[in-house]
Amino acid sequence: MVVTPGYTFSTLYSQITEPVTESLNEVNGNISEVQNSIKETQEQAAEHRDKEHRRNNVILYKVNESDLQRADDKNKADISFCLQLFNNGLNAGMAENDLVNVFRLGRREDNNSRPLMVQLASYTSKNLIMESLYKLKHAAQKFRNVIVAHDMSKLEREECRRLVEEAKAKEEEDDSAEYLYRVRGPPGLKIVKLRKRD
């Protein structure tokens, strides 16, 4: 570098350090972008694994809990109810070996039945159950109030809550009062517009 007369050391120092500082800042910015990208990718991969893990599961709501004392007996009663629901209520033709695991979610509270997690052996079994839900309208009384839902990941549950609020708002805004707005899915949660039945 040619030093022009009249330059002070501080001027020379700033001419050298400013480009280096700018380069370092640019590198730090690039590192932050890469770190954010890696974190985002890891979160997406974790969400995908969680969805895959839940893929064959359904959750049953409003299924009364057994009064039996032993946990093993209660579990057998839950399995028996699931098989009756799937075979007698939905005509889905399930055998006990189609159920990988059946258990209650959460802690037991007075007068409240905990949701019942049903892990199925295959996605085909789950699909058959979900496609047969319309049959619950004409099923025995003990099955009619049961709600069968997908086992959703945390992000899907948050999205579902947001869409439910949006659907409620749309229903309140609808002056015709002819339509209901409901959230459907997964896969791909969305709001659907349904005509009310008389």
C-alpha cells in the first residue's frame, strides 16, 4: 500500500480495518443464516417424525371409563369397547391384533372420562375407521356420542385451534344463518362450509 504524505496512523488503520470488519460482519451474518436454516430444518424433520409416529393413531372422546379396580382390567374393558365400536358401530372388521396399544391420556378427574388413545397396526385400518364414521349416526346409542379424531402433532393442534376460531367467526358473520363452518382434516386442515339441515 502506498502511504500518501499527510496520512495519520489512525487514517491508515481505519482504511485497513474497515474492510476487514465489514467482511467479518458479512461472514457472521452468513453463519447466523446457516444456523437458522439448520434449526428450521431440524424442527421440520422433528415435526415430520412426530406426524409419522401418530399416523396410525386415533383418539376417542366421550368413552366412559370402567369402574373396575385393577388397571389391567380397565384396559381390557377399553379394548373391548374399541372392538365393539369398530365392528358393531362402524362395521370396520377389526380384530384385537389390529390394535397395537390402547390407553387413556392424562390424569383421571372426577366425572370426566379421559380421551382414549388407540394405536392401530396399519394406516389402512385407521383409514377404514375414519371413512366409516358416518355410520355412527345409525349405531347403537352407546356409540353415537363418541368422537373419533386424528392424533395430531402440537403444531397441527395449534393450527386446528386457530382454524376453529376462524370458523366460529365466519359463522357469526354469516347473516344468512344457512351455513355451518367446520374444520376438517388432516391431512391438510381446512375450513369447510356446510349447508344446515332442517
